[in-house]
Amino acid sequence: MDIFSEVMGRDKSATYTWKNNFHVKGPGETDGSHKESSQLVTQLVLSNRHFCIMQKWGGKREVMYMAFRALGRSVDYVCDSDTMLDSASTVEMVKVLEEDPNVGGVRGDVQILNKYDSWISFLSSVRYWMAFNIERACQSYFGCVQCISGPLGMGKIWNILLFLLTVKLVALIKSSLLPALEEILSCSSCPSTQCYTCQVYFLLRCLQF
């Protein structure tokens, strides 16, 4: 928390230690106090540009759900920590969502930054090229992109949350949510939006995944 505040600026950021999360109450907490703490977290997220919330551990999906839930009726932008974004990526994806109200999610073109570091990273770059330039392009033509990629994706949260029946369905980047999302909205591709992500180049690390 201290490191976050120091990096982001103590006067420009907010931190909060939450002993529960949106799905689990803290020890000795009542329904009323849980509702109050949930509202406090939501207000903290909406009123600060930079924020760090340490909540009760519930897995990666719970962390993502917290962000989706707190942001409410807005557009969520997801990317990985090692993603290098194009300067126009945000604007281009927002254009896709605004131009067609039936589009609920959009993904960008992900490329491998270190594709010449090893044969593994090179083969990964070939696979990425096939996935984004052929598979996703074809899916986008029919408005049914099967995966909004983690390194670069965007979606309309208020439509996504309608189908969050369990916390396991929260991941926007996972295909398990997309069939439900596509019941009322289509998912599109935005080839003009590009980003780069690093790929592992040691075989041992690949085997670990």
C-alpha cells in the first residue's frame, strides 16, 4: 500500500484494506455493514483515478469481479501488466463500441514483442498471427468473436454483469462468458488497435504453464 501511494502520489490516489469482498462477509459482519463497506469501495473506485484495494482473497475472478462491479455502468478496459499499448488503442476500441450498440465486447490485435528471441517465441508469434488475422477476423465478420484477449480487450460492463450468476463466470477474457453475452450482444474485432506482449522463450517456463 505504501509503495503504491508513493508511486502514484499520496494526494492523487486512494488505498483501502477490505476484510471481505462482494460475495463474502468478514468475520462478525452483518448484512447491513457488508452493504455499507461495499458502497464505500464502490465510491472509492469511482472518485479516484488511482486506487489500490486489498480485499479478502477469492481468486483472480473475484478481483476482476470487484473492478467490474464497482465501475458499474461504464466500459471496462483489460490488459496484462506486460502489454505495450499503441497510443490510439483505447480510442479505436471505443469507436467500435459506440458505432454499433449491438456490440458488447471488442478485442485488439495482439502481437509478440520478442518474437525473434527463440524458436518458441517465434512459433508463438505465428500462432498469434493466425489467431488474430484469420480466426478472429472471420468470427468478427459474423459478430461472434470467441475470446476477448487478456492483453487487450474492452467490454460494456453493465451488459456483462447481467450474466454473472456465479463468480466463476466473471472473466471477460474467458470464452465461458461470451456465449451468455452474445445472447443480446455481439463481440467484435478491431484490427486497427494493436499491442505487443512478451512471450516466454525458455522451454521449461512454457512447460510450467
